[in-house]
Amino acid sequence: MSLAASTGFATANVAPGVLLDSRRALVHATQRWMAVADIHFGYEVHRARQGALLPDFGMPQIEEMLLALLADHLPRRLILVGDIMDGSGSAVETVQLLENIQPHVEEIICIHGNHDRAALRRNWPFVSTHREEGFLFSHGHHFKAVESDATDADLVHITGHEHPAVILSDGAGLRIKLPAMVREPIGTTRERWILPAFSPWAAGGGYKTTKPVERWICAPGRVWRHEAHFPS
């Protein structure tokens, strides 16, 4: 946990050269990329246009957090792993977010998620997958189709989409849900890493699988490994 307490966040090594920031970002220190998933930018604007009444706090918080992460980790590439926007009602605001971030990083890679509507994709370049050395990125809503085209060099398939979280309870009435990153095996040599949702609106849920998984919990100022187990 090197970038520490006085700055209000923490990091943990989840693999050689790879850090998970408690602010729900994955950072590769030597390859110089940073990945976040499920921003769902403009959630409150999009839902308000559908009739919901929500406080207007998510968008400023997301932009401030992304800029702080870029300043702290100085990646060359920011990889946005799908669901960058919440829906077509937030397309203008999402384009503005990307334009505001662009001067602070050499390259922004936008991966197409199931919420990323044509209104955004007409105004910003998107890809369905992206590769770094040893890593394959896709949003995860077409996981099996993308995985069928993976190669032996794609040791880790990084996705979002699932919004994984862990519920902690003390047995005496205290219950809290926290976002988490999930690591699960694919066969004998490869892994899937599912990123926590970056949106402050995404409560998240349990990721159900019959495989033994490892969970890394993200909380304000702390990130830690949850015990590996077979989920029920």
C-alpha cells in the first residue's frame, strides 16, 4: 500500500506489476495502462429524462476521481472497459467528460459496452476488444464469444459488466456492501478478472460461479483480499 493514507486512498498488488487502487481502478505500473469499467456516466441525467428524481452528484464525482487517478498513476493509456455512458440521454455529457479527460492522458481506449449507445459512438471511436501484453479486454456482455477468439497469449481476460460486490456482516445487524474485483480461473493457464463498477450509483451484486474465486474488496482508503472460496 504505497500511495498512502495521507492521500486518502490505498493500493494493493494483485499480480506482479499490477495494482488495484481502492478507487476501483486497475493499474499496470510497467505497461503504463489504467483500466476502469462501468462508469455509467450521466446516470442521474439519463434517469431524470425518464422521470426519476436523483441528486446531481455522480458526474462531478466521477470526473474528479478519474482526473485524480490519472495524476497519481500517470498511465499512458486509459482503458475504459465498457458502459462508459448510462444511456442515450447522457450522450452529450459523456462526450464532454471524454474531452475533459483527453488532455491528461496520451490515449483513451473506449471499449463498447451494452449501455454505450450510437449517440456516443458516432462522436467517439470505440473498439469491441483491446489487447496489452498478456491481457485481453472486453466489456463482458459477450464474454463467451470474445473468449472463443482468445489466444494462448491472452493470459488474463479483463472485463466489467457484472458489477461484483461483497457483502460483509458482523452477525449483529451491521451489513455493508462493497465493490470488489473478482479473479477466477479459465481452464488451467488463464484467468478472468472482473473489475468493480466505477459508478457511484452501482450498488453491485454477488458474482455467482461454481469456480474457486478470489475477491479484492475496495473501500475508502483501503483495498484487501477476501478469502478465496466456492460461492454457494
